[in-house]
Amino acid sequence: MTLANATPGHDTIRFNIPGAGEQEIAVASPLPVVATPMALLGRTQPGYDGRPMVRVDGQGTGGYGFELQHKSKISGLSVTRFTAQPGVIVSAAGGGSIIEFSHIGTDRAGASDLGNNAGVLLNGTTAVRVRDSLLSGNVFSGVIVSGGSANEIRGNHIGTGLSGFSALPNNDNGV
């Protein structure tokens, strides 16, 4: 992400981490801000079958999971245990971003509570799409919308397990 931020234009980050099953990226310090157009495509990890194969785990970092300050895309990642801050925050400058096919606050199976402080925070932004994701097990809400307009939150399971029939609640609100 640091290199992508330093490179002009749109960047795409694809995954090909060796090994079978879900791969964990244990983050030791806060992630860099996403300051340029960027696509983080967890769906490119071998074995992807509609559920994330890559889990970005922020246990103990004290920072945001992903802070989008430019129109970007997060697709097919599991974002867990950023307990001091939201798993994903989209600032006003991140308008038009997309968060899709991801598990925010839980693992690949969608059954374990590995919650972030909040799942996704839309902070004064416009036209962000949060879709077709699982937003469960977070300390506060699955999605927080603070100002902004024309944001779209649809097709998600919020506060449930992956099937949509079992409870995996966020401790405050769904949205």
C-alpha cells in the first residue's frame, strides 16, 4: 500500500499468498492511509470461492484497518480485530469507494466473533457502496454513517453469521 500510494495513478493489489486455506496477514502497526486510487482484491487469492481467503488481522495495532482517503475498492477481504478503530473508514475524500464481498469483523467461515471497534465508518462521504458483505461481531455497529449522502448499503448480512440465520451480533447497532 505504501508503494501504491507513492505511484501516480490507479493501483491494483492482487493476492497470491502460498499455502492452503485462509491466509492471515497479522498487522504489527497501523496500516498506511489509502491516499491514491487503489483496488485491494482479496478475490484474487487462490481458492477464493465467494468467501475471503485473506484475513487482515489488526489485533493490538491501535489504528484503523483501512482508511480510504481516495476513491478505492476493497473486495473479498476479511478485516478483523482492529479494536481501537473501525475496520474500514471512508473519509469525505474517499467518495465513490466500494466495499464488497468482504467479511468485516469475522473470519472466512462467518462464524467467529473477531470484531473491530466498528465495522465500516462512512465519515461525511458521498456515493460509497457497501454491498454483499458480512458485517458482524464488531464492538459497536456494523456500519456507521456520519453525514454525507447517496451512500448505498445493500445485500449485506449485518449482525448474523454467514448463512443469515444465526446470530453474530454487533454489540451496538447494525447500521
